[in-house]
Amino acid sequence: MNKILNIINKFKFLYLFIGIVMLARPAYSIPTSIDELKQSIGALCADYGIEFCAVAVDVKKKAKKPRKFTETEKKILTRLAEQQERLRLRSLELDRREGQLKTLQEDIQRQVTLLEKLQQEIEKDIAKKKIQDNAQLIKAVALYSKMDAAIAAQSLAKLDRKTAVNILKQMKEKQASLVLSSMGAAESASIIEAITRKK
């Protein structure tokens, strides 16, 4: 008899628990038929781990039905998908162009570096040539200074005007005046004019 009372007490507790849970649910979700009640109680038992009253819930019924889209929604979704694809392609194109630009910048930088080296070499060559020209000019001045004035005048007359002027400018004034006096009046006047103009 005690066992029967214990079983009844257990069921009382169960029914009380189920009643409280059912009352706590919103009105629209309270079952209206015996089958719905059995399903609800079975689902509750399954949720709370009470095995003897649990009922297996049909997974197919629980699975959501795929949503049906209207024509307008389909058009909007299609446009969005197309726009997304265009954006993806645009992004790929921009990445490709960025890579090309980076390669081009690296090539330009290499060429600039080469040009800078070439410019430095040219400047060195020009400085070297200037030093050589000055050394040769000093030698020429020394040679013309030791020559007889008349011979030096004839020789300078055969050189180009710029070279002759540079040599006479480097000579001592006394020697230069002797060489100029040995030239014809027109020739010496022309050279003197070039010397004074260069100053």
C-alpha cells in the first residue's frame, strides 16, 4: 500500500510540475487537444530529462520550412548577388593593378638609381677632364712663355680663338704683351677684345 501511495505522490508532484509549467506558458501556446497535450508534456519531459514520460519529438516537424520569396524579393536578392560579384571582380582588378603599379614603381626606382650613378660618373669624368685640361693649359702656357714672341704669335694665330685667349690670359702680362705686339694690329685687337670680354 505504501508503494502505491509513493507512486501516487510522485505522479502528484509530476502533474503539479507540469501544470505549473503549462500555466507559465503564453495562452497561444497552451495545447487544445489531447494529442497536443501529450506532445507538449512529452517535449517538456524530454527537455528536463524525465525519461519515463518523455516522447520522441519528430525532427521533421521541428525543421523549419524553407522560406518562399516573392518576385520582388527574388529580384532584389539577384541584384545584390550580381552587385556582390561585380564588387568581388572589381576588388580583384584593383589588386592586380596595385601589383602592376608596385612593379612599375620598383622599375622606376631602379632606373632612377642607375641614372644617379651615371650622373655621378659623368660629373667625375667632367671634373677629371677639367683637371686634365688645366694641366695641359699650364704646360702650353709654360711652352709659349719660353718661345720667341714672334714665333709664339704665329703659333697662337693658328689655334682656335678660345684656346689662344686662355693661353694669353695665363701668361705673365709682360710676355703676353710681347706676343700680342708681334701679331698684326687687327689680330691683336680681336684677341684683346676677347680677353677683356671674358673677364
